[in-house]
Amino acid sequence: MQNIVRLHPEDVSDGMARTGVSRRHLAHVAGLHYNTLKGVGRPGWNPRWETLEAFCRALAAMPDAKTKNDVSRQLDAPSSH
């Protein structure tokens, strides 16, 4: 039996908000031109399946913005040594 994956255009805008990634950076990581994200977050944005899948895969590999901020704070904290 095959696994059925359901992706939605909202997954991309939600993932961008979760990770804090810019459109240009997401497009670069996904290996696509940034114009493919021109309508993201707007009603009617309807990317091809392959495009949606590429963006969702790239977003899945990125840490959440909160995680990135926590790590940055730890790295910037004064050393207790």
C-alpha cells in the first residue's frame, strides 16, 4: 500500500512563518526561481505539485525560527568559564 501525501499551498506560507525563511532563500534551497513564490500566501496561489513538493521538502529540513533564536542566544551568551 502506498503512502498518500497531501500537500497544500498553505503549507508553504505556514512553513515560511514557522522557520522565518525569506522567499528568496527558500527558493534557493528548493532549487527553484524565487518568482515561483510570487503569490505565496495569497488566495489562488496554485503551484505545480513538483514545485509544492520541493518547497515543502526544503522547509521540512529547516529548523523553526524559535529553535534558531534559542541557539543564537546560547551562542551569544557570555561564557561561564
